[in-house]
Amino acid sequence: GENVEQHPSTLSVQEGDSAVIKCTYSDSASNYFPWYKQELGKRPQLIIDIRSNVGEKKDQRIAVTLNKTAKHFSLHITETQPEDSAVYFCAASNTGTASKLTFGTGTRLQVTL
Amino acid sequence: NAGVTQTPKFQVLKTGQSMTLQCAQDMNHNSMYWYRQDPGMGLRLIYYSASEGTTDKGEVPNGYNVSRLNKREFSLRLESAAPSQTSVYFCASSGWGVETQYFGPGTRLLVL
């Protein structure tokens, strides 16, 4: 089955700096790669996703890049703010009638003032 | 429009007791999922239901059973709880041909 590795496990940046989280996946058939943000005690919420026919996608301060050949994808957050502090999860799936997501182990991002 | 709801929010069980976690969605989604979340291990898929009337095992199904009661509801049952099942359980749903999964608020389960 699919295996997703995520690094780093913790990341501390100063407000205004950029943050990058990286994930690798093992199944070359995977074609959908979402990123979820989970605040303390809350549910995971989708912040951005990318499909295998696209190399990069941007949404304001957040961007995701995908390298299918190397089987890795990354989340980039620019101009970080304290409210960006949370745990971020990457995931991968081979979509069909049901999207079975395999998650990475998470990155705890702390944005300091 | 409540999205995905779960009950209970918190539960304490003794080893060997049974319980059912309830999940419902009002988004007319075809697919529903149960995950468990443990520290340092991300979310792991327990069972899923691609559509009403079907269920399949995920990554960690041992010790659990599920029922897709109807299109809206998907329940997770622990027949004989064990301390290793102490975790936070999330239900999620997604629409037909749409990959985005929407999560419920979670159930925190403690097995003593």
C-alpha cells in the first residue's frame, strides 16, 4: 500500500518568515495530494490540494508543488503569521469511487513573534 | 447545514466493554470514512464505505466493525475495548468523484 513520509516533525519560524514542509510518497499510482491543517483540539481542515496533472498550485500565502518523477510534494507558507501555528498533515491517494487517504505523521509549525 | 457530526465527544470505557461511535453527514456524500489519530502517527484509516451498502477495511481494522446504516450515517463499533484503542476517532465524508474529505469534530476515547 501507499506510504507517506513527512518532514520535519516540528518547525519553528519567526513571524514573516517562510515555512516549507516536505512529503514523499511511495505509490506511483497516487494522483491526489491534499494538505490539512489541524489546530489544537480541532478537526483537520483542508487548506490546499493538488492533482497529479499539475505541478504547482497557489492560494494567497500558501502554495503546493508536486514532483511526480521524484514522488515528493511540498507545502510552502509565505509571510507566516501567528494564526498559522498548527499541525499540518500531507496525504496521498489514488482516487476512484472512494478517496482512501494515506496521511503523513504531521508537522507541528510554531510561528513566534 | 451541520456538515459531519459525531457522538459522543468524549467517552471512558473499561477494558472489555463495548461501544458504538456514531457519525452522520448532511452533505449528500456517497463515501464515508473512520480514522484514528494517535500522537506522532497522523491519521490512520480504520474502515471506509465507498457508497451506501458497501464497507471495506482500511489500514488498521482489527478490533473494529462498521455499519453503513444509510447514506447519511456510518457507525464504528468496538466489541471489546482494549487500552490500545485509546485514541481520537474522526469520521469523514466525501462526494461522488470528489476527493475532498470533510471531517467531523472527533470523539476522544479513553480505555482503562
